[in-house]
Amino acid sequence: MKQLGSQTWQFTTRPVILGSSAVVGPEEGEGPLASDFDFIYDSLEMGEKTWEKAERALFMKASVLALEDAGIEQDKLEFFVGGDLMNQIISSSFAARKMGVPYLGVFGACSTSMESLAIASMIVDSGGGKYALAGTASHNCTVEKQFRYPTEYGAQKPPTSQYTVTGSGCAIVGRNDGSGKGPFVVSATLGRIMDLGLKDPLNMGAAMAPAAADTILAHFRDTGLTPGHYDLIVTGDLATVGLPIAKKLLADEGVPMEETTFNDCGLLIYNLDKQKYAIAGGSGCGCSAVVTYGHILKRMRKGELKRVLIVATGALLSPLSYQQGESIPCVAHAIALESGGEEA
Amino acid sequence: MKQLGSQTWQFTTRPVILGSSAVVGPEEGEGPLASDFDFIYDSLEMGEKTWEKAERALFMKASVLALEDAGIEQDKLEFFVGGDLMNQIISSSFAARKMGVPYLGVFGACSTSMESLAIASMIVDSGGGKYALAGTASHNCTVEKQFRYPTEYGAQKPPTSQYTVTGSGCAIVGRNDGSGKGPFVVSATLGRIMDLGLKDPLNMGAAMAPAAADTILAHFRDTGLTPGHYDLIVTGDLATVGLPIAKKLLADEGVPMEETTFNDCGLLIYNLDKQKYAIAGGSGCGCSAVVTYGHILKRMRKGELKRVLIVATGALLSPLSYQQGESIPCVAHAIALESGGEEA
């Protein structure tokens, strides 16, 4: 591994995503990416007695499907790197319990998807393990209950609100065997905490946009690349409110985002014209995970995308920090993926 | 970095703990290790309006003192790896916000101390950064309120109960410059989740003991060492109930723990004969952090200890998982430290 600038890790062996999975709930299954998901639950309950057990079931399903996709037996897996939005990341810990391998719990709110992928890739790249799982999950009914109101209340929401994605995405990272088969994890740019003083948990996109912009700027500063290097740059879940803010912040810094396609996982996952309940777009740590491990990786494997930068954003608040009048610290972690030569 | 067996990372460059800090509350300041702590608050309020703000103040104080001890300017720090027991690890995120460097949030309950040190050491060892901070904090009044009852209720506790340590410990990990000056981070053994079905959050020692034993067994299996290699092996916070269970589990597996001193951070931090409120001993992620970064590192620097294995244990429950009748998944992460040649 090589450090570029101060925030970027270049994975010199270019670890491979051997397999991945994207498991979602019924609402994501009605969205435009439905055909890219590996499993769609037909009810939010998923046959479980509590929303928390449903979220855990999602995560376990995604873990098992990712291993199957990679063709790795469960007892060959060496590390489980995961986290989620529940208090004390219980969904991740209970999913890891089932796997029986060393477990590193992580938390970066909705940036957990790329934080876990960065750490799993570092483990493989630096020789710490042959196979590492990176994953995360969120469920609309657990997260809304925990951070805002139980969905059963039917509380009204302002137009800046985002809709927590019910979904879990996992990736199995393994060593590069030199065969040229990707997709490869090329680099990770780890984010600093940005906090511009916003305090509204119903407007996360605006709070997280500066963190996304800061990490994108750091990525190009550290690597010497420009946006045109990538076929697609996606942010985690800035949605309709946050993405234009991030665009403006980047334009102000003279970064030529017009060279490439710049989009957001929270916008890609729903059809906002039809799925009105999603309001400003998707959020939750399952959002960037299922869009990346479902939609984007499938497009890379088909040769439709060669180089992608995924910038997962996270709002590091807790219900208690919000109630105590604190602002919302935000972070964004970026991962650069590149498809294999034979696939492009 | 080299993988030994399936669970152990050997840090081939042997990163150095350039500086560390241990900041505690008044009760820990009345205990037997008082002279090893860098700062002792004389009140649990620490001049703050809420317990959560007090925990954050502890963490910030410890971060700053660790940098001072290492002789590193704040703007030279490159990564902040931290976590805590609060929902959404807010103490860590708010402390990291102040530092302005890339932030990796982690969660392993009370094993967070060694999980963060393992990841920080991996970053430095694999060339991902020159300086990384690893740290954690807990506060008696935040943690008891969150996981059990607000301390103001004065709820009675059974004799198996442990007492959350008010404290924060941080370490600055840096590259080995070849001068022979330690202490060095030699290896990390990452734990699997162990869950034997215990459900009582007022008896964490018993729940965590199998995880501690499992990680210690993995460490010796992976490294080929025996307990006699170490001058001291300490578990995170098994306290009076858990330590004998771990001892028995290890004896049953034929691991000769009688070759070395085997103790527990939760037992070392209080004088249980005098400090009756601590009941079975200390707990909380500050416990193993302040005992390690205060007491143990100071003894290593004085040449009293040469090789130490710290096995931080964590109970990965949440109040909600407990209320839903779930058992307590537990994990333990071990780090082997060795003092520098000139100091022994």
C-alpha cells in the first residue's frame, strides 16, 4: 500500500472484488435498478417479528449471497468488516456472529459501505488476509424509528427529507491473482469530518454535501487525476438537495466535474416521479452499498463502465446529539474501482 | 504485514507507539493506578452541561495529550481511528471533528481500544500513513444511563455487575525509525464473535470470558508462542466473575497460563476492597485503554515489562437487542507489545 498525499491509499496489489450481493426491500424492488439486485424481499417484515430482526436478516442474506457469488466457502472467509446505523451496530455484529470469523466493527453512518471496503481492501492488499467481507445494511423502519419517528406514526416530513433504503450490500475482497479479472479496488480516499453547523436531521443532503466535496477534492489533489479519468462519480446519498450543493462547491474550487457523469446513489435507486414517498431520494448505509454492489458492479462487469469513483457520505449524528442541540458532523469516504482488462 | 494462521497480523515493520495518554475521572483517580494517569478530573461533570459532553471532553483531552506526549503537532496527524460506547459513537466523531484529519470510526464495545490500535498499526505498517491516532473513551454516567439505568436512579446492582470506567486513552502510532526506541506493536490477533447464550447485561464478565479465551488460544496457535513469552497477559474487563472463567477455559485447553502473570484491566484499575461501588471491577472501553496507555506503557518504558499481550474484550449488545431477548455476542481483540531494546 502506498500513501498518496495525506488522505489516499493506493492499493498497490489492486485487490479484486471476487463477488458481491445486493439485497433489498419491496420499495427498492419497484425502483429503476430492480433488475440489478440479487434478491428482493416482497415485504418489509421479511418474516421476522421485529424491524431489527428484519434488518439482520437482510444483512445475513447479503453475506451468504456475496460468498456464493465469489465462489468462496463460508469457512474460507477470514475477516468480516461491517457496520450499520443501529445503536451499537447490532445488525452487523449479529450477522458476523453467524460467519464465525474475525470481526472488525466499523461505523461511518452511510459512509460505512466504503469505510468497510477500504479496510477490507487494506487487509488484503497488505497481506493480512486472503478473503475479507465488507458489508453494511439499513432498513427503513429501523432507521426512521431510531433517528426520527417510528414509521407507524405517519409523521409528515419536509421536502428535504430522504427515505432510508431497505437493503444490504456485501463484497468479498480477495487477492489479485494476476489473471486480469476485476473489478479491482484501486485506491481509497478517507474523509475528514466536515461540520458547517447544520442541525436539521431532516435535511441530511445539505449537511453531507461539504464532506462529499472535500473528499472528492482530496482525491484529485492526492492522485493528480481529474474527473475525466472516471466514467462515473457517484456520491453516497446527497439526493436532490445535496447533490447540487456538492456540484457548486466543486465548481467553486475549479474541479471540472463536467468532464464526467456525476450522480448520486440516493437519486439512482428510486424513480422520484413515481415513488413520491422517497421525497428527496434514498439514504441509509444500504443505499450506496446496494447501488454499488448491485447496479454499478454489474455495469462494470458488462463493460459499460471502466473506472468509477464511489464517494459514500455519512452524517455522524445520534438522536441524542441532535436533541442536545449539536450540529451534524459529516464524513465521506471514496473508493476508486476499475474493471478488468478483459471486460472493458 | 504478514498473516499468521488465520486470525493474526504480524506487523513486519514493528510500528512504534510514539506517545500515549490516559485521562480519567475522580474515582479512577482514587484507585491504585492513579500515579500512572496523565490527567485526573476532580468531578464527573468536568465542567460540562451533559454527561455526553463530559465524555467528549475526556476524549478530546486525551487526544491532545497523546499528541503532546508523542511530540507531534496536530497538523501532522494523518488518521484518527476511534470509537466509543455511545450510540453512533458520537464521542469519537466529535473528538475527530476537532482534529481535522481522516477519520475511521470503529466499534467493538470495550474491545474498541485494541481494535483501533490494530487498525492504526496496520495503516502505519502497510505504508498508508506516518502517524495514526488510536483511541477510545467511556464515562460512567453516559454508559450506565445508556445500557442500564441513569446513575441518578440509584438502582441496585447484583454482585456480578461491573462499573464503567470514566476515562479515555489514546496512542499515537508511528513508523519504526530503526533507532530501537519502542514500545513496538508486534502483532494483533483479531477475535471471532463468541456467544454462548448469556443474556444478562449485569454479568458481562461471564459473557465475555469465552471470547477472551478464544482469542488467546488463537494467538498462541497462530504465533506458535506460549504464555511464558509474555511478562504479562491482561484481559480487557472480565473482572472478578469473568477472569476465573477465562482461566478455566484456557486450562481446559491445555494452555499453560501459569507460565506468566495473567490479570485483568477491570481488576487492576480499582481497589475493590475499598472502592466497593466498583462491585466486580471496571468495564467500559476506557478501562483497557487507560490501563494500557497509562499503567502498562509506563511500566514498559521503565523496563519493568518487556513483552505484554493485551486482550480487550467487548460485549456487542445494545439496550434494544437485550430488550428483544437476544443473547450477548462477544468479541476480543489482542495486541502484542514489546518494549525497545534500550529500555529493557
